[in-house]
Amino acid sequence: MKKRLTISEIAKIAGVSTATVSRYLNGHFEKMSDETRVKVQQVINDTGYHINRQAQSLKNQTTHLIGMVVADIENIFSSILFKGADKVFEQHGYQILLMNSDNSGDREHEQLQRLLDLQVDGIILQPIHREAASYQFIKDADTPTIIVDRKITPQIWPEVTTDNYGYSKALSALTIRMGYKRIITISEPLADNEVRMDRYQAVQDAAKGTDVIVDSIEITENTSDDLIYNQIMEKTDSLKAKTVVYALKGTVLMRVRKLLSKFHILIPKDIGVTAFDDWDWAQLMQPEITTIQQNPKKMGQKSAELLINIFGNQPIPENPVLVESELKIRNSLID
């Protein structure tokens, strides 16, 4: 059987110290020149060297595994979030175990407990629950954790999100300036999610002091198109009032767009449409939809960077880290 190369042998071939190779394999490039990094990587490639993570874990009491739990793995947001985080962790020698809670609190708990049993070095969590008490078992395990996209109360870990309230208020103010008299938010149940509540509250606050009526339609996977259509017609006085629909996330926007087409409701002639978008679906629609465009890739990167900083005992921000979104004004509104 071919003898496994050691770090010392890799260092000798590369003409560097054993400590340099060790730092390279653990992703510590801070004091390493680009030339040295390229040289070490070339030797690793040429020799087919593979680091023995199991042995390393026993020695360092780390697993080099990160757990990521997302609410809905079918949502493109989750895929882009994972990609952003994975790129950072790969540079530092970590692997991600991606888990899907499927919007179930019980399943989320099971997945998180499984990650704790695997002794992951850290967790990135898109939480189902709003209450921090639901995650006390992670706190008790003393596992570094980053909350992403959403919020829990009170804040007990670093959070990475976007300014849901601020962007939503700006979008609502835009539609009001354009003469819309009714704003109807369409979303999954508001009370289940702090982010949805922030977005909806922003609409209400933007409409204060005006004659604009704000209303909401809450839907689930089982809500029929007919029911949604009937609620839209009822709340808009059969489309007589100048109304804009505001989908509070990208998957809801897709459903709204299909529903309006099904019932021959024209955008923006009959009704305006806006959305908080997880990915650029809106640009592919006709007409293109005015949206707040999130940046899940950057959220993933920031979350990963925060965990790496925690591992390195670096200072961690007390306030949520806000990743910039972008208000994209397109053709789904009319003056």
C-alpha cells in the first residue's frame, strides 16, 4: 500500500516550513504570500495529498464541519445563501452540512440536534421560531451560531439580514407617490415570521397620515387560487380602486403572477405588482416587476465570515449585520 505523505514531507518538497503548510491546510493565509500559497497548493496537487481530517479533529478537538439549517431548501434563496457561505468556508478548510427544516419547528429541532451530535464547529441558522428560548439547547451546547435572514428575540447570537423594514417602507412610499390608494400584501402567515412582520409594518407606517388603505392576504400551500382571487376582488372593489399588490417574498410573487394571468388581470393596467424578491425572478416576467432585490449570496458570505471570526476570537458586532439590498423600479407600476 502506498505510504501517505506527511505534512513535513509536503513542506520539504515545497521548500517551506511545516508550520507554513499547517497554516495553509487550516485556511490561515493572513501572513502568507500569494507565491507561497501557490507553491504549497501546486505540491499538494502534484502529490495528490489529502489531509486526514479525522486525525486532525482528534488532535485539535474540531471537526471542520459547519451545519447550515434553512427553512425551505426548494427556495432559490437557500441555494444562493449556501453558495455564498460555502465559498468562504472552503478557503478556510471547512465543509458545510446543509439541512432542511421544511418550515417545521419539530424538524428544525431534530436537524439542529443531529448537528450538535456530530459536534459541528458552528451553525448558520435560518430560524423557524421567533423566540430565542426555542434555541436554548444550542446555547447550552456552547456551539457558535449565526442567525441569517431572520431574527429571534431577544438577540443572543450575531445576525445577518437586510433592512427589511427600511426597504419595504421606501417601496411603499414609492407606490403611494404614484397614486395607489390600496396596498395589499400577500404572504404566508405574518405572525409566524419576524421578517414578514417588519415588511408589513413598514407598509402600514408608510401609509400613516394618508388616505391609502393597507390590507393583507395570508396564504398557505393549500390556499386555492379561487380564494385568493376572490379576496383580491373584494379588497379592491372589483379592481375599481387603484391597487398595488405587494408579495412579501419571491416564491409568493411567482404564485401571484401566475394567478393574475390565470384570471386575465393585466399588470399594471388593472393592478400594480411589487415584491421582496429572493432572486431575480421579476426580471424574467412580462412586464418586469418592481422589486426589492435581496443579496442572499452576500448574506451567506457574511455569515461564514462571522463564524470564522468567532473561531479566531475576533471581535463580533453586537448589532445585526445588514446586507445591502436594491430597489429595482421596473414596469409593473403606473402613474
